[in-house]
Amino acid sequence: MSDRGLLFLFSIFMIVVSLGAAAYLLATGQALTIDGLFTVLVALLTAVVFALYIMFVIHRAMEPAKPPAKPAAQA
């Protein structure tokens, strides 16, 4: 597997884990404290950062390939 594929899968994993952590904190009521609130915000921010990376990777993959460079003219 290529390094980009591995990073893509790792990003998906991190998004799921971050959203799961935020949901757990909300479900157990721990998000109602100041510490819990900041932990939820960090988890959601982590999910957003990895989601932005995935969006960048997808948009980059959808770009048309650049044509090969022309060889230099010889004198």
C-alpha cells in the first residue's frame, strides 16, 4: 500500500475516533464540566483537521494529470 493510501486510512480512523470520543463525553455527561468541554472541543478540532486533509487529498486526486515537460531544445 502506498504512503498516501495509508495516510488516508489513518485520517479516516482518526476522524472516527475523535467523533467517538466527543460522543462518549456528551453521552456520559462529562462534557458539562470545563475540562470536558475543552476535551470535546479538542476532539472535534482534531476531526476537522483530518477531514480537511482528506478533502485536500480527494481534490488533489481529481485534478487532471499535467502533461510531461517538453525536452530542452538543442542548439
